[in-house]
Amino acid sequence: MNDEYNTILADFIVERLELGVFAVDAQFNIVLWNRFMHTHSGKSAQSLKGSNLFTTFPELPESWLKRKIESVFALGNYAFTSWEQRAYLFRFKHNRPITGGVEAMLQNCTFLPLKDEKGKVEFVVITLQDCTDNALIQQRLAEAITISDEERRKQQELIVKLEDAKNQLFQSEKLASIGQLAAGVAHEINNPIGFVNSNLGTLERNVTDLMKLMAVFESKEAELPEAAQQELSKIKKDIDFEYVKEDLAALINESKEGLGHVRRIVADLKDFSRVDQSGWQIADLEKCIDTTLNVVSNEIRYKATVVKEYGHPPLVECVPGQINQVLMNLVVNASQAFPERGQITLRTGEEGMYVWIEVQDDGVGIPSENLQRIFEPFFTTKPVGTGTGLGLSVCYNIVRKHEGELTVRSEVGKGSCFRILLPIFHGKMGESEELEAAHSVPQ
């Protein structure tokens, strides 16, 4: 009685679910067809029971669907396909359309093995979930994001063209925030963009030529012998040729969009590294260090202990925003040099007519063969995802334009020390009383 009740309950649930449920045996004969499938297909369970799925529904993607079902029978594991991979299995009308609708119900499909007492897969149960409304919302959200990205790109272009605005940005704390984001760009930026772009262009031309050839071939297909036509028709159906033709163009376009996004990132980073600007001021480098540590505190607080060994050197004539950028990159680099947690030591001092800053870590160190290359653009010794290979190049250019030096000493297993050497005077502000007075104040 209990088993009979459970069977009745199970049948009741299957029939009342707002979810398509049907099952097939190893010969693709239909053994289960619930109310949802009846409603949307117009075919009842009674009329379909025992009939072949693909004979009854020739519009189904037979080649793909057979492989999917056969893999569940063979492996005994469930499989899943989302509407983003394949929009629908059955071309049903969706029953809760929202403004803008689509041609057919977008479906998530699950393929479940139903096993007998010996563990052998006896049937495969397929469920169809109507996710049209959610899919449309996701699509519209993606479109909104695309529009937002385009607006952001246009704004960035305007910012680049406005030299005065760029100068202000470079000297503000917002510059440090942008630098922090730039330091997190994925290591994959090292990929040879030009090589990929060239290959992608060649691939697009080749695919276009092949499609032209196929179009001519298809126009002449009717002139082939009947046996050849049947063989070609079978091959097309097996490989889902129409879907492949559409998918090729989409894949190439998506790849070009992705590559364009990477190229824009590189362009932004190159703009970011241009430091030929005005804005020379008298600055306390120790205050610059403190400001930088505040900006990157969230980046380093869980990775390192910071030790300050200040020598209280004199004030320096410099562009403070650019020096802050150098310090930020060096401190973030140091925080990423530890396998677990370590110590970052910042020192300052005076050496003749120069002031120096050292950023030292007790991390993994840099191999000697890499020391001559670390200031090259796109070169990095960090793991994938923790460095762009641009930070040290930017730092090096900034220091050089301050007529200073940026050097490094390192030992594998013991850590690295970057040393910034800056001249106290540049004459950029002239021999003003303000400059002289600033350096006459006791430190």
C-alpha cells in the first residue's frame, strides 16, 4: 500500500510540475511524457508512448541530442545544457512572455540516468526548464553593461585628450586608485596581442572564403547524383552544419571583441605611464610614504608587517603624485613577494645632494638572470594573476624623469630591496624664496 501511495504521489508531482519531463529508452523510444510536454507539444502521453523521439519530432537536433543521451547511458552520469549553450531543445512557445519576447521558449535541459536494481541505466529522463524570462533579463542586463562600457570608453578618450585634466588626475589620490587597479590586471596581458590579432584576421578571411566556397557548392548540390546528395545531407545533419555556420561567425566576433578589450587595457596603461607633466612642488617624501601606505593598506595589511626606519631627509622638489605612484607600485610588489606573510621595511635618508628611499621585503627574491629585465615593460616574475609587468617600468620612467635612479638588489630566498635616489633640487620652481625657505626649516 505504501509503495502504491508513493507511486501515485510521484506521478502526481511529475504531472503538476511547471517543468517539462520526458524519458526515453536506449532505442530513443518515449516512455514518459508529462503534462507540461503535452501542453506545449500538443501531443499526449498516450499517443506518444513507445514512439521514436526523432521520428516523432524531426525538428530536434538529432545528432547532438543522440550523443548527449548516449553519453548518459554509457557513463551513468547526469548532463546539463543551459540556454546560453543551446537556446532550446523543443521549439515551444514560452508561456510567460515579457515585453520584447523571443521566437521560442529558452530552455535549460538536464539529462538524468534512471538505473535498475543492478545499477544499469534503463532510461534517460530529460527535463526542460522554461527560463525565458530570466534569460531576457540577463540579456538586457548584458546590453546595459555594454552600453555602460561604451560610455566609459568615450569618457576615457575625452579624459586622455584633456591634458590639463590628465595632469590633475596624475597628482591626485584618484591616480593611486587607478594605479591600484592597473596593478591587478591579469598576467595574461603579456600575451602577444599583435600575433593573435594577425592570426584572428587571417582566420576570419579564411572562414569567409570557405563560406563563399560552401555557398557555391550548395548552389550546385542539386546537380550531384542522388546518392551523393543523400550522403552530403546526412553529413550535414550529423555535424549540425547550419549551427556550425552561425557559430563560426559568432566565435570570431566574440574573439575580436575580447582582443579589442585587451588592446584598450594596454592603451590605457600606456597613457597611464606618460608622466611628462607639470606640477612640481616641494614635498616631504616621508609624508608621501605615509600617504601611500594609507592608500594600499587594504592590499598589504593581511600580507605583511610594515616597519618604518625614517632618517628625516630634507624636502625634495618633485611631482608628488608621480612619486606616490612609484611608492605604491613598489609597496604592492613587495606585499606580493611573500609565500605567506612577511615584513616590508621602508627607509629614508640623505646622500649629498640626493635623498633616497628604500623599499625592502623578505620575500622569495628575484633570480639573478631576471634582475636586468625587471624594468622592461610587460616583464614580471610574479605568478599568473598577481602582476602585469608594467608597474616597475612605470616606476623606472618616473624616477628617470626626475633625474634620479631606481636600482634593485635581491637574493633568492631572502628578499629584495628597491632603492630610489632623487636629487633635492631641480630648478623647476626657480630660485624662489619659497624653495630656499622650505629647506631652511629644521627637519
